[in-house]
Amino acid sequence: MTRRPLLIVVLAAGKGTRMKSAVPKVMHEIAGRTMLGHALNACQELWAETIAVVVGPDMEDVRAAALQQVPYACVYIQERQDGTAGAVLAAREAIANHKGDVLVQYADTPLLTVGTLERLHARLDDETGVAVLGFDASDPSGYGRLLTGADGWLQAIREDKDASDDERRITLCNSGVMAFGLDNLVGVLDRIENANAKGEFYLTDAIEIARSDGARAGVVVCAEDEVMGINSRDQLALAEAIYQKQARLAVMLEGATLIAPETVWFSYDTEIGRDVVIQPNVFFGPGVTIGDNVEILANCYFEQSRIGAGSRVGPFARFRPGAQLGEHVRIGNFVEVKNTVLGDGAKANHLSYLGDGEIGAGSNIGAGTIFCNYDGFEKHRTVLGPGVFIGSNASLVAPVKIGEGAYVGAGSVITKNVATDALAVTRASQDERPGWAAKFRARIMKRRAKAG
Ligand code: UD1
Ligand code: CA
């Protein structure tokens, strides 16, 4: 059967009261990406003619985030949050104008994969007007139950609060994701009433109404983990744990070694090369790319950074946005790198702050070096040519440039540019007094003897 054009309606208007948060529920993050972002990503991967996002009246940030990720999306406002059917009807215009199938997805179900959405859409055919994504719940409480008939077709969905004791024992539950291949979906939704325990307009009632119109509803079953709905912070943490477990496995299957996988945290977009070794307790924020053969020693933190092939970083190194390492770079313990590019083979092995700079290939940054990049108002750049040697405990006061092959003496405070191949030292020269210590000790001993 040729697939009909698809409209996806993403519901994101729920207040999310159970999160107890000033931030809308769908803006909470899993693996560094909002739940809305995860949901929209799955929509984007599925071929859809139109994506409609339904947000609440005071959710300007949700609208902006949706449009930033999917500029062609249509955003609708559900004025009163009176249930999931009301939410779908907020996109009435999009649904009425659309000739084809409609898929409804909840933005609080972030682990859903595009493969499952495809499978659900594919369930629609000439005799199946509605397809509901269901799962077998280990603990079904709180979910709507799928009531199927002896013929295998779905009869109705019963919300937890409205279910009888017998119905509550059913473990086949509604994920919330549904595909409609009806010609009059708006007509079906308009007939939904709110005579139920919550006094809400339930989308789930569409099943019985569509059936009364002669349509048939089928169920597609998927794994419980994939359709976990997030209503509270503990569920958010559980979803994060599930996501991380999958991410770790994927990274290992792609050829990286994780010594203690359960202690390494990835973002949704982390890229890890082949033969990378990651020691325990490492955190990857968004926007990180790690090249092949990189060794990450224990306790490192990365965000928006790129680490070139063959580099060795950590333990205890921090990479902030804009850290860009070439190949075979060494970054050692307690080194912080921010908005700084390091050429191939450069080294900063101990206790340094490298901010807003450029470090040429093969340069060596001594222990305790600080790039003094901030004057209280603006940030300034420190630029080092290739093969530069910075002695320990030097402060480079930006803006400043150190020419190729130059040396900076240990303990110097550099405020002026240093020429190629020069040595710059700013510390006071050493003053040595021969025999001074011996005379000093003798004087003290004599005084003590006298005092008896
Ligand atoms: C819903 C389903 C339930 C299913 C469960 C799966 C209904 C009536 N119930 O229950 O059968 O087992 O999801 O997780 O559909 N939303 C709006 N506007 C509203 C209300 C909700 O946009 O007025 C959005 C929310 O942002 C959320 C989604 O719809 O993304 C689901 O709403 P929620 O209140 O979490 O529904 P559940 O009670 O979990
Ligand atoms: Ca929910």
C-alpha cells in the first residue's frame, strides 16, 4: 500500500504539575537535549509532510525551541489545558486541511524511536483506520489500558482513574502515540466529551467513537522502555538511565573501550571515534567529538569540544565550549581549556587555565600557566606560535602574542608581545650571598647559648 502523506501532531501543552517546576515539563532534558527536542527529532526522521506542535498559552520558550529545531513546524496554542483531545483539536486547522494520515505523539515520551513510529504508521491500511502504540507495562498504574476484543481489534482505551478493578488488572497499556487514517478525524474529536474522573477531554475516547463510525483500531506493541512517559523527576532520572545504558552500548559497539561504562555519561550528540579508551567518571555535555585512538583518563568533563586523534587527556581535565585539540595533544590534570585551539602535538600537562587562545603545534605549556583573558569587562586573546615553550607558573596577560619558537621564563608575567625565537623573562634576577645561611645559623646558636 502506498503511504498517505503524514501530519504529525506533537502534544506539548500539558502543565506538567507533577514535575514541580517553573520550567515547562517538555523543556526538561535527557542526555543534554530537551524532551521536546527528542520527540521532534523522531518526527523529523520520519517522513512527514507537516509537523504541528501544540503548546500552552504561556510557553513562548517551548514555541521558540520547537521552531528553532523545526523551522517549518506549525505551532498551535491550546488555550485551556483540558485534556489530550483538546490539545489535538488546538491543531484543528492543520488536521482539517491535511489530506492523509495523522500521527499524534506526546512530547513527554522522549525515548521513542523513529523505527517504532514507522511501524505504527505502517499498521494503517484499508481495513485499519486507527493504530495505537501499546506496551506491556510492568506496573500499569497511571496508564490507560488497552481493551481488546476476542477478534484482536482494539475496543476502547480506559484511563486508570476510570477503570474497573478487572480493567485495572490489564497490563497492555496506551503509550499515547496513535496514528489515524480517518477521513473525518476532526469530526471524531469534536464528539469527545469530558464525563470522566478527571473532567478532561480524553484523546483515548476517539477509539470508541471511530469504532461506532465503523472504523477498526489495531494495536502495535513496543518495548516498555521506549514509551516511558515522563511525569515526575524520578521518571526523568529513570529515562536518563535508560538512555545512558543504550548510549554506552552503542559507543562500545562502535569500537570504544569503556572501563566502567556505568560511570560515563553521554549527550545525545556525542561522537566517539574508534579505539578510544575512556576511564571511569567521565561526563560529555552536548557538542563533543572525540577522534580515533584518544585516551581519556579518569574524571574528565567535556562540553562543545573537539579532541583530535591520538590525544591523551586527563585525569581531571575540563574542556569548556570551544576547546579544539589537534592530533596527539596532551592535556594533563587540573587543566581547563576554553575557546582555545591547540595545534598538533601541543602539551599542557599540569594545572593550567587556557582561555580564549591559540597554541601552535608542538608548544609546551608549563605547570601553572594562566591565560589572563578577562579584564573585568572584555575577553582578550592569547596567541602562541608553533614550538613555543612557556615556563612554569607564567601569566600571559591578553591580548598578547608569543612568536614561533620563543621561550617564556618560569614565573613571568607577560604583558607585551614576544618575538620569534626570543626569551622573555620578567622575574627579578637572583641575588646570592655566599655563606649567609651558615653565618645566620651560627648567630642564632650563640644567642641561644647566652640565654642559657
Ligand atoms: C496519557 C494517556 C494515557 C497513556 C499515557 C501514556 C490520555 C487521556 N491519557 O495519560 O492513556 O497511557 O498518556 O504516557 O490521553 N497534554 C496537552 N494538553 C493537555 C493535556 C496533555 O498538550 O490538556 C500533553 C502533555 O504535554 C503530554 C501529553 O499530552 O505531552 C500527555 O499528557 P499527560 O497529562 O501526561 O497524560 P497522562 O495522564 O500521562
Ligand atoms: Ca504522561
